Amino acid sequence: MTGYRSDVPENWFVDPINLGVPGVRKVEADDDNALAWQSDALCSQTDPEAFFPEKGGSTRDAKRICTSCDVRSECLEYALQNDERFGIWGGLSERERRKLKRRAS
């Protein structure tokens, strides 16, 4: 048997932007995609069940992830504008988002 042979060409390139690697995509001021921030969200690389716990379940893990997320404010803004009623969005639970909306009114 001769040496290892790979079918991958020597000049291959993987574009991290197309893969959705967080923190790589540059947001343009005229970005047409209103949800483009989601590709940089840390939650997109974790177990979604942490962000949608069963009633009475812990939200601690999801909130911990949110604290270091670069798009936390965009996420919260999206949830508030779209009246998301379930899950952790922008580091806040459903109850916390309702309180925030009431205070803003």
C-alpha cells in the first residue's frame, strides 16, 4: 500500500461566512436580510432544547450562553418586535420579556 491519498484537492477552501461561523460575517449597513444576525448567534451552535426548556425547567445554561453572545441585543429586539412567547431570547425568559414590555409601555 502506498501513502495516504485524499480526494480533497490541494487548493480547497472552505468559506467560513457560508458555513455560518459566528463572528466572521461582516454586517453591512444596507444588509437586506433582517435575520442575518442569527448566523452569528451562539445558540445556533448549541442544543436548542436549552433555549426552550419545559415548563419549570432551568434557563440557567441558556442565559449563560447569551451573556457572551455578540448578537444578544439583536436577538432580544427581534423577540420583542415579533412577540416571541416561548424560549430564551436575548438572555431573557418569556416572563422577563413581558415585564420589559410592560415597563416600556
